[in-house]
Amino acid sequence: MTPLRSRPGQSPAASDAAALGGAVRRARKAYGLTQSQLAGLAGTGLRFISELERGKPNVALDKVLAVLAVLGLRLQAVEAES
């Protein structure tokens, strides 16, 4: 198993969280939703959506999955290449 790579000065988890947050933001905007509307549809709070989109690395997985479901996105775990 190879370690995750990240930008200098940024942990791998933060880098991956930022990529996930960016994907959520793009999908939300493509659907024409505000953060508040997405929060309501996903059953989360506005603060959670804001932190998720900003790439906060420690968010609740169940809430992330609820947001992704609303947006038609899915989270996939893929084994890293050696």
C-alpha cells in the first residue's frame, strides 16, 4: 500500500477532503441549489454544507453520504496502485 500524496504543507486527508468538497460544490451549482436548499434536502445544517464544500477533513460520513445521494454522486474507495 502506497501513502497518499498531497500538496506541500497539506495532509493527504485535507487534500482529499478539498477535492470532495469541490465536487459537491460543482454539483450543487449545476443543479442550481443554494447551500441552504441542499442542506434541507439532505437533512443537514447549512454549516455542515459550508464546511464540506470548504474541504473540512473531519465531517460525519453519514451526512456526507446523504449530501452525495441528493446530488446523484457516490463515494468510491479504490485501492491505490503500488
